[in-house]
Amino acid sequence: MDCDDQNKVASAALYQALAAKLLLYGRALGLSHAEAEDVLHEVFTGLLRVSQWPTQPENYLVRAVRNRALNHRRSFLRRLTREFESRCWFEREPDEGPSERAAMRLLEGLPAEQREVIVLKIWHERTFEEIGELLGVSPNTAAGRYRYGLQKLRACFVPAGPLDSYELDRSLDEASRLLDSASALPGT
């Protein structure tokens, strides 16, 4: 019997002997039953991949379940925070005007790739090269997403309510400036 086969047999025996205890430990760390099962299976899958068998496998498993459970909870809490923040981002502010609300609705309706690039370009003031590096795409792809997103926004944007001449001039100047900056890239 080779080393891999021995590890598989030993892992199966450990799973039979300790799975219920480790599952309970995962639950004690705040995981649901399904999450604790997922963590347990990840730990045993990792155990099958180790090149050197642990000298104290029971201690190794308890520590591994604890570490994975804590990592799972942290990532879950981060995901919840991100989802909550993204929803709040599209909620109304009390001092928003009708034009702002309309623009936010339109931005929310864009494809995620275009919306992401527009937010990074305008609010984070990133260059297309920085955006491309961040997203793992070429700067030209980032610029294209930005340009197409702005074109969609411009085509759909109809101000809610009358704008005075100052607001209208400012809105048109800003939209033109943004569109011009997108088309001023070399090679796009």
C-alpha cells in the first residue's frame, strides 16, 4: 500500500471517528449545520492533499476546523457587508434632487461591468490603465465599457422635472466633458 492509499484509509477512519464531534465544534463556533458540514468536508479534503501526515491528526483536525470556520464566518460577514453597502448605495438621500435620483436609477440599470468602470472612473478618479489592471482587462476594454455605459446613460437620461437654464447647461457640459474624455483615449 503506497502513502496516498494509507492517507485515504487513515482519513476515512478519522472521519468515521471524529466527524460528529468536529461537526458539533463547527456549530459551537457559530456555523449553521450546513456550513459546519461544508467546513468539515473542506478540512478532510485538505487532509487528503497534505504531503506529510500530521503527527497528531486529531489536534490538526480540530485546529483546521476552527481556522476554516473562522475564515468562513469572516468571509460571510464581509459578503453581507458588501451586499448591504451596495444596496445602500442605490438608496435615496433626503437632499437628492429628481435628476440625481433618475441618474442613480439609470446607473443601477447598466450592466455590472459598465457600472463598475463608470464608478471607478468618475468617483474613484482612476485612469483606464488603472481600471484595466484592477479588473484584469485591457485599458481599451475599460474605456469601451465606460464609453458604452455613458452612451446608454445619455440616451436614457431624461431629467425628472424642469431644469433651470443653469442646471441644464451644467448637466450638458458635464455629460459632454465625460463623453469627450472617454473618446480622447489613443487607440479607442
